[in-house]
Amino acid sequence: MDFRAPFKLPQNRVWRTYLGGKLLDELVDIHEPKDSNFPEDWIASTVPAVNKGREDVYKEGISFIYDNGTKVYFDELLENYSTELLGKEYVEKIGKKINILVKLLDPSIRLHLQVHPTIEFSKKVLNSEYGKAESYIVLKKRDESKESYVYLGFKRTPEKEKLKELILNQEINEIIKYINKVPLNVGDVYFVPGGYPHALGEDVLLIEVQEPTDFVVRFEFERGGYVLPESARFMNLDIDTAMNIFEYKSMPLSELMTNYNCVPKIIKSESGGTEFSLIDERYTNRFLVNKIVVNDVFSENNINSYQICIVSKGNGVVENEYGKFNIKFGDKFFVPFSSKPFRYKSDSELEIVKCLPPKL
């Protein structure tokens, strides 16, 4: 295989406990698109999905490509071509794996109230070097007339024992009273630290960039008629241990939006386009996210890490002397470490969200 040029990625739909995915169907022209339990597309993923009762599904969550018609999973690809895809220094330090997880999410219902572990908790309790800090980049709303939102962070802090009691009794309306409701609009970018309770609202298509785990405590046990089995609620932890995942700091909406509504910063500008940093060391050291706005032709000459890219607006072309393909809204592609310089050509208001690993 030749990794001197970027290559496109097929959809990698993953089963979840909530409903959605109609817009993901539309992106690949599925006849009669509909919502189902496959509301997520995991992009260039080497993370197995944790779905209780689906352990026999082969490599669920692991992305793949087709090589001359043969399906090749990303973990196998990296085992055989790690240096070309990731770079020698990266492999020596991180290993033959993608150390971020990028998804497209399309929920048709509000997600469960949930919380993800911090790195500190993961190291201490889960024997993992990764927590699950994450971020949202909003691409589209199903209905522009409706409010989109995410519940995020405590606006006033419940006592730990009080929150435990509310969870055990599933007093969801009471729990929500403690949590900020943050409006979401197309183009918004939010960082969600580990430990912050949250729940993404319905009818919004977004990119989620996160640490490479599927760790989650769902402290709301039923959504959309599906009741979580006990083993899927607290990651097989006892509830007292799970209660230690929460960040109990209160943060009113105004402060939360100041701290975690990410502000774009120009990092490169040329006649054919502009590149912005969306998420960087201002917010986290776990991943990087940039956005490229292409007006005409924009060159990518300095490729010093792998890139996972999603077309967030418009259409155009990706090309160099080793490869060329058309791109449109919702398309995804991977830029290997060994890729030679390439160009974006815009046909109409082309925008690319570029997801990058943390600096070595």
C-alpha cells in the first residue's frame, strides 16, 4: 500500500444505547435513511466499543479500509505499516495505535446523563493512561428553529451523598436542576473535561474528539425505552467508587462558557485559505483540533504527525502527485505521517476539521 497521499475512510457505524444516525445515513446516500441504535461513526479508531451483550461482534469500534476489495482493520494496518502511518518517533513513544478517538455523533434523543473519568482516576482505578476528556464541534442541526443544547457541569454542587441518593432513586429531574444547560449552535466548539457531568441534546450532528477510551459512567439508567443493564452503568465499579469520578466544583453558565467555549486562533493564513486552532494547550494537552477554511487552493506542506480530517462544509478536492479524490460535507480521510505535501482545492466554501494527536 502507498501512504504518500491521504486516503478516504468509509463509515464505521457503532452500536450505542441511544437512538440516532439518520443524518449519517444521508451522508452516504442510504435509501430511506432512519434513526437506529447506530448513531455514531468512529473515524480511524483503534478503540474497541464497550457494549454489554455485544461482545461477540467482531472488532466493533475498530475502523477499517478496503485494500483491493479486502477489508483491513486499522489495528492490523498499524501493525504492518506503523512507521508510514504514524512516524518512527511516535511508534517508539506511543506504540502502534491511534492516541485520540474521533467520532461523528447524530443523536435523535438526548443522551444519558453521564460522566467520564479524569486521567488521575483512570490511572488509579482503571489501570489506564487515558481518561476521557472530550470536545464537540457542531456541524448541523436537524431543525434550525429548535434549540440545541448540552447539559454540562454543575451550576451548583450537590453533596456527594445527596447525588448518590438521587442517582439510586433515578430522580432525573432533580439531578438536572444542578447542571448547566448550554446552548449549541452550528460552528460552536466546546471542551468537556473529565469529571464533568454532561448529556448531549437531540437533533444535532457534531464531531467529537476525545481521549482514546470508551470509559463512561451513565448515571441515568433509561433513555428511549432502553434500560441499561447494571454492568453498563458504572463500568463494573461499585457506586461509591463511581461517585469519585465527578468533579464537584460548581461553575455557573457564564464562567463555563468563558472557560470551555473554545475560541478560534489563526495559525496560518495565505491567499487561498486560513487555518485556525480550535482546541490546543489553552484547553487541554490530550489532543489538538484545527479548522482549515479554503477559499481557493490551500497547501499542506508541513506534515509532522498523522491527521484525521472531516469535511465540515462545502466540497472540493484533495490532491498531490500520488493521489487525488473529491470530498464533500461529511467525508472523512486520513493523512499518514509519510504523506507528501498535498493541496486542498475548494469548489464551494470548503472547510476541513483536522484532528491531531498531542505533541510528543
